[in-house]
Amino acid sequence: MKQLLLELFTWWNGQTMGTRFFTWRKGEYVGADEFGNKYYRERGGKKRWVIYNGLAEASTIPPGWHGWMHHRVDVAPVDETYHAKSWQAPHQQNRTGTPLAYRPQGSILTENKRPEVTGDYDAWTPGQ
């Protein structure tokens, strides 16, 4: 019951009922990646889509599947032996907006305390 309600009212969590119906009617399963995302293409068409495992976050698509999704390559990574280049870093999810986001020194969101103001700065005022 919970899964049904999630599919009816949330588009950011897996798939919606519309996506489920379209996938059942016209979709052809292509494969899955190491994150559990499932990839489909339209039978006899050019449409390609992904059903995310969990939240719909585009940064969870690995490089090999990204190329296939955006029609840069015609062969899906499951149909060939895709290997990352030696200069490519391992895939990392986008952490913006999460507790793991980068917070530089001086950010108001950092856990470190900001240094006290020393008073050695004179603010500019017009007419000086």
C-alpha cells in the first residue's frame, strides 16, 4: 500500500504510475548499473529512460550509462566491455544539499567557529 501511494504522489522516489505503465507498455529492459538503477529503451523507438533505485538523482548515473542515455553511444554498457580510462576518477554522487556537502573555511554552515573580529578593518564610506 505504501509503495502504491509513493508512486501516485511522489515523482522523486523511484517511478510514478505513469512511468510504470509506459514502461510496461512500450519499454524494453536493457540493463542495470552497480547502484541498482534500471535502464530501458522504447521498442522500435529512440526513447531511453532510467528508473532510479531510490531518489531520482541524475548524478547516480555512472559514465558508461550516461553516454548511452544521451545517445553518445549506441551500444549499452551491458552489451560491451566498458572500462573506465586510467585518468577517470571513480564515480561519486553529487553531495550538494546533503550533510556531506563541501563546506569551506569561513562558511556559516561549517562546524568550526568563525574567528573573532579584531577591528583592524576600516570600512569604506562614501566621500572619503
